[in-house]
Amino acid sequence: QVQLVESGGGLVQAGGSLRLSCAASGSIFSINAMGWYRQAPGKQRELVAGIISAGTTTYADSVKGRFTISRDNAKNTVYLQMNSLKPEDTAVYYCNVLVRTPVLKNYWGQGTQVTVSS
């Protein structure tokens, strides 16, 4: 069993920064990929950023150049550094981790609210 705990969300003014964290714990053999998704009111959930085991990263076009995803393999933790935040970034952000336990499957964090005001 794997559990994900998210933290770092909050209220920030436009142009500000936040750093989200997601720590995985439990019976983890290996982590294949980690990522951040978000869902705004009235919109579909979308992939914001992802990182695979080899270290390659990917970003949604809307956040490219402003957000950075990183990981700490020793702590099984993934981070999302968010700079130059815009009101359109307001959403619930969810961590997702693809792990082998030893069965390969996805786990989701509880979600953390990010609100950007002008």
C-alpha cells in the first residue's frame, strides 16, 4: 500500500510563487514516474508537469517557463516550483505517482488548493 501526502498550496497574489511537495510512503519497490495534475472549476483535469525515472521532464504549454518539476529519489518526493503565478493557475493540484509495489499502478494525492488573486 502506498500513500501520498501533498503540501504547499495556498493563496498568493498574481506574480507570486509557491512550491508544492508530494511525499510517497509505503511498500515501494520503484517509482517509474511522478507528475502534477490540476483541475479548475468547470474544466477537465490536465497534466501540468511530469518526470520519468530517467529524469526527463514534460510541461503543459500554459506553464512552460514558469513551473519546474523536480524530485528527491532518496525521499520519494516530487516538487513543483511555481513562479509568476497567474489567476488562470487557480485550481486543485493533484500529485500522481506510478509505482511498482511490486505491481505497477498509479496512486493519487489528496489534492491541494492553489488560489491566485490579482
